[in-house]
Amino acid sequence: MIINEKNLEDIYNNYFEVVCRYLNYYTRDVCLIEDVVQDVFVNLWQDYQDKEIKYIKTYLYNGARNKVLNVLRDQDNREERLEQWAKIELDKNKSVDCVDRQLFYQLLLLAVETLPDKCKEIYLLNREGNLSYKEIAYLKSVSVNTVENQMSIALRKIREYLFKHSSKAKYLLFIFYLYTKK
């Protein structure tokens, strides 16, 4: 199949959703999946415009899989580097506690209070009630995906709140990162 504007539109319409579903085997992050698939189509257009691709489905699946695995690997590497940086920073400041833990917990409580009701309830069930996502989904009669999405929203909003309301934001965000790593 020659990749031209018309064919690309047909390929996009036929394969976008299918490739997105395929990437669910690797991650449940809908935004990441859609970004990756979009990038694969952009690369298809940039690299193969007016050229022939014999096995388009194979190209899309392999390209999407490789890209999502690279992104996930990079995220893991980023977290590892963040942990290393924080350990160095904490070692530098061994004699001085770089974060007032009481302030952190006060800010965390304020941040939780600003969450939308559904997010707040799911966050508290998970963090304070120690319920798994599956248990919360059953209790609230929603899907596990819904719980994952609400937790993702809650954690993002809390990070944003901590960053906005503290002069020691980088330290607070690291402590929050460690606090949320379960």
C-alpha cells in the first residue's frame, strides 16, 4: 500500500482504536496510549509518505509496541534518577531536616480537601482505608479503570497543590512520591 493522504486517513480510521486497545496490554494510561499511537501515525506519514508499506498492520503494531515500551522504560529511569537525586540531597542535608514533616502533612491534608468529591473519596479509601483498587471498584460499583483514573487525577492534583503552595516544593514532591509509592 502506498502511503498518501487518502490512504493515511483510511489507515487511521481503521487502525487507531485497534492499536490503542492493543497497547492496553502494556499500560492502562489512556493519554499515554493515545499519544503513542498518534506519534506512530505521524512517523508513518513523515517516514513513508509516497512509499509503499506491504504489511501496514505489522508496522503499526510493532511501532506502537516499541514506542510505548520505550516511554515506559524512560519513565522508570526517570523515577530511578529522581530517587538517586533525592538520596544525594538528603545526604547533603543530613544534619538539617530539609522538610518540616508537620508542614508536609498539613499541606497534604489541605490538598486532599481540594479534590473533587469522587477523587477524594477514592483516594481516602485507598490511602487511609488501605483498600486495593479492586476492592474500591467493588465497593463503589465502578470499574477498576475508573478507580485507576480517579487515583491518577487525585495524585496529579495533590502534586500540583504541593508544588504551588510550598517554597520547598521539590522536597515535598519527593516525600509525596515516596508516600504514594505502594
